[in-house]
Amino acid sequence: SLHKNDNLKKKLATVKEALNLDALMIWSDIGKKNLDLVRKICIEFKIKTYLWYPILADTSGFKVEQEQSVETFDRLHGYGRNGCWDKLGKGEEDFLFLCPNDEEHIRRIFDQYQNKIKESDFDGVFLDRIRFPSPSNGFELLFSCFCKPCLDKFYNKYSEDLENYRYQAKTVFEKFKAIDINYLQICQSFSDIIIRDNLEKFYDFRKQNIYQVVKIFANKAKHMGKLVGVDLFAPSLAPLVSQ
């Protein structure tokens, strides 16, 4: 409506002046009519527009059930029992992460993503949730994923059974729960605590899987002439979620 248009113009004008705003991210679940309205006003104010698109969790129009989400060494899905944030899953976002090797569901998300890029006609995309779950999902989730697609892909890549890493992951997890504060003081990063020698291949596998998903989604946007931004953890934390 004209009233909505005027209100949005006023708000963007205020923010543009206060922050010297040159780019705006817009969440992916608003309809085409509103996307067009935002884009039109942003063009007027010389503000670049980015489609804010979550990939592995909380994707618009794609509900991830808990049993579909990543699997820990002790066969939990989505949320752990240790350190899980008590408000997780109680808001609009569930933070239930698909495994990056779940090709069937990721293909469906990719198809939606392509269509949304065409529909929005924004300057770029901002890729979000391109990682494994963080400790807020429960510390067990730092030791995922052991789903069937991961087992198959790990064997094809390394000629080794990923099941052998379940016990190793559990051992590191139990040590982590009882870690000595003096040891923490000599660690350079959180990854020094978690990613031990016997799990390096496991975490390298996780990192490569995340990279492949990012590459597919980013390359598609680039081929369509779009700018690409990504949401990343700080360098000291990024290895924990395999970014």
C-alpha cells in the first residue's frame, strides 16, 4: 500500500543517514510483492540488496524434523543433553541442522534458492547457517554427523568405516566434560580442546562437506551475476562448526 511504502521510505531514509547504509539484507520468507517494494526503494536510496538465505537450518518453506537433522556419536539428533540452550526450538527458529551430505533435501532447498534469487532480483545473496550446529545445540553436536550418507561418503573417500570414530568421539567428549581448567589456559583456541589427533580426519571430512555446500550455492549466485556474502563464526570458533 501507499502508506506502507511511505513508512518504509522514511525508515530507510533515517537509517541511511544515521549509518551511511550501503547494503541491506532481507530475510528470504517475504513474498514477491514486498521484495519488489523493498528493492525499488533501496534502488532509489542507492542501497544494495542481499537476499538473506539460511541453508542447512530454518530454510523458508522447508521444515526440518528432528530425526532428519545431524546425528551425534550417541545417536542423538538435532539437540544434545549437555549444555543445550533451554530456549532453543521455542521461537520461530529451530536451529535443527540438516547434514550437508543429505543430498535429497539439499537439492530441494537449492531449487527453492534458485527460484528465490530470480524472484527477488536483488544485488546479491547472504548465505547463512552454512555450518554444523554450535555448542548451544548441546556439546554432543560438536561430534556429528554419523548419518547413513556420511557413513557412505566417508568410506568412499577414505576406504574407512566412519563407525570406528563413534567411540573415539565419545572418548574425547567425556574427557572434554571433565577437562581441567589449567589445561584450558594453555590452549590457543577451542579447536585445540576438541580436535585431537585421532579425530583430525573426522573434522577434515566435516569441513570439506560444508565447503562443498557453500561452493554449490555461492557459485550459482555468482553465475547469475550476484554478489555473495556469508555468515561466519569468529576464527577461534569457526573450526568447531567446521567453517
